[in-house]
Amino acid sequence: MTNSTPAQSASGQFTSDRLLLFGATGDLSRRMLLPSLCALDAEGLLDPKVEIIGTARSEHDDQEFRNFARQSLEQFLPAERRGGMARFLNRLSYQTLDANQMEGFNALAAKVGEPKDGLSIFLSTAPSLFEPTIRGLQASGLAGDNVRIGLEKPLGVDLASSKVINDAVARAFPEDRIFRIDHYLGKETVQNLLALRFANLMFEPLWNAAHIDHVQITVAETVGLESRVAYYDDSGALRDMVQNHMLQLLALVAMEPPVSYDATSVRDEKVKILRSLRKVAANETVTGQYRAGAIGGQAVPGYDEELGKDSNTETFVAIKAHIDNWRWQGVPFYLRTGKRLPKRTTEIVVQFRDVPHSIFHGRGARTVPNRLVIGIQPSENITLSLMAKVPGLDRNGFGLRSIPLAITMPDAFAGPQRRIAYERLLLDLIEGEQTLFVRRDEVEAQWDWIDAIRTEWEEQAQEPKTYTAGSWGPSAAIALAERDGVTWHE
């Protein structure tokens, strides 16, 4: 293979002039990847030289793939973000490939061309295809020094299977050219969490066990199985949501200040938190599975009815987690996620402790501890509750009330706010910026903690408790927090 030096990005890494999308006709590509790339093109963020080659088992030629892309954009990308769509479609080409047929990779390599000027690969396939795909890329010359690879989850179902996948990838790509994707890290408000903590002096001195009572992280979905029947029943809520998205959010909340905003510094601090997670006791988890109920006034079936068979897979999980380090000793982190809950929301709640002494008690006023709520979806906002005097005259006392100090991102900033998380991640993949991607030691630390929870469930023969669709999960999840005097934020 011929090596040359492709152009460098701001991160000091080479910038790819070609992007190869595996699974290019799949649901993720249709809903997220192609719309994200078109939006980047419309805003002038995609270098004019970048070519996009799609590949999948589906039989298409270039024009048929462009037609597929056009239909996807018209369905999933707002019209105001499709500027120059014809220009974007002209970037696209396609090569049919069955990853289990090695001879097909030579045709793919001919389509892609010599990757001397930088090639980025986005691998969105079934985990069973990771190893043959990597072998095919190596054999066809598409895994050289100027090639990097992005890996879409799931990366295994436990620590052992995750190591098998990571070992296979590592045989072809060094760690500095592997980009493991957790799309939550591409969300604006998740990145804003870093800005909130480390660009504002007021929070960091209070960000510890002396001032914070507890932290809540909720990822709630109203949907049921949708098109993920086979995957979800083998996975469940713990593997699907907690192992990746929720643990990444927890790490960002709890991490120490990194030396600088770069991939090594940020990820070093995250992995320290993940390794500090205490093993969860049996009475610190609750699992559930939804039965028939109503969402938004519409009747919905139970999980077993949607699945078409009996199953013990959990669709809800609540966990009381602890981080055994100096900063967080004694501060519980309550994690909660589930399907068929009353509303779709992802939020982080940081509950501060009450003032040590209130000067207003003699006036009949009661203080309420400050609370910071970081909304990630569906709306991106930050709300800090503060105590303030109620306006007016009162002979009998001094009225206090908790009022919100709110920042709503669309109001605070001009331009498109509801970006697709993959816009940031695809651009960083092309330019070689790894900060918002997950390192191997992070993945393995996450799986190590999750595997211990599942082992505990099996040893205790713990089965999911039922909850009605449209509720906030089993009553035991409410009790998990309330026995500590904590109420879930809803």
C-alpha cells in the first residue's frame, strides 16, 4: 500500500477525503447518518473533497443509492437544513457487499480507491459481522496507516464478547484510529455539561460530597419494541441503556477536571470514575417489564404481547450506584431507565444539600435545597432552582419560594439547535478528533460493572416486576429512592 501524508485537521490528525459507510441502506443510515452528512454539507462543514461510499448487501447502483438517500433526507431532515441537497447527493456512490464473502472486498477496494489521502470507515453492522468485515478490510488493503474506523454499538453482550470484538479490531487498527461511538456524547447538552462544570468557577467548588446530597440520571422512553425485537430481547434495559449511555453520563458528571480538553485527558478521567464504581448489592437494583396500558391516551400492548412470547427480559431498571473515591464518598447516584414510561426524557438532576442553618425559620420560612436539572432530550435546557423572597408585605413572616433560573438553548443561541448527535460524531470521525468517542478501557470497565449486576440477578433469581405502560415503572423503584428520603424528579 502506498503511504502519503493526508491533510491534517485542527486536532493534528489526518482529515479523510473519503467516508465508507457499512450498513448504508439500514435504518440508522436512513434516519441519522445520511441526514447528518447532508446537514454538515449544507452548513459548509463537510470539505468539498469528501466522497461518501455506501455499502451493504442490498443490490443497488450509484443512482439507486442516491434515490434512497433523497427519500431518507426528505423524510428525516427538515427542509430548512437540506440546502444544496443535489450537491450532497453527487458525493454519494455505492458498492454491494456481503461481508461474509471475502472476494467482495476487492470490488469494494476498487470502488473506494487507494486510501492514501485518508479514509474513514463507519461500521454499522450486526456484531457477528465485525470480525469478517475486519478481515476483509485487511485483505483488500483498506486498513492501512491512513484509515480509521468508527464502531457503532453494541460492542458485545458482556465483557468476554466485548474483548473478542475489540481484539479483532485491534489486529487491524491501533487504538488511536478506533472510534467507538456512543451517540449520547454527540448531543449538545451532554457536551455542555463539560462547559458547565469546567468553564464556570461557581460550580466546581461545590461539586463534591460536602455540598451534593445525591444525583439522579433518568433516560425514559415512551416507545416499546418498535423494529428492535430480536436485539432488545437479547439485550434488555441494562445492556441497552445503562452499560453505555447512562454510564457515560455518570462519568461526565463525576469525573475530575481533566488537564485539558483533549481525547487522552478527558477519557483518562472518565475511566477512573468507571473503575471506582462500587459493586451493586441486590437490594440496590429494581427491574421491571411493562404490561398493557396507555401512552398519550392510546392503548398499548404489554411487552410479551409485542414480543409474541413469554420473556424475562427487563424493560426497566433502577440502580442505586456509589462511587468509591474522595470526591463522591457517601453520595448515591440513582439511575433509572425504561420503555413505555409516561414521557420521553433524558435528564441529570444534581440535588444540593440544604443550608446548614437557616436564619429564616423564626419567621416561618422554610428553605428548599438548590437543584440543578440538565435536560438533554427532548428539550435541551439547564435549570437551577434558587431560593428567593416572595414579593409583598407580610406582618407574620418572611416568605421564601424556590424559583427556577432557566437557560433554554434555542433561546440562548441562534442557528440550528436540534442537531442530530451524529453530525458532531461523523465530523469528528472524518477529522480524527477522538474526545467524544469511547476508549477500550472505558468499554471494558463499563462491562465489568454491568456483568457483576447481571451475575447478582442470576444468583438471587431476580425476575422483573411488572408495571403498567404509562407509569414510572414498578413501585419498588420508587421505594428504592424513598427509603433514603429521596423522590424521583418528574
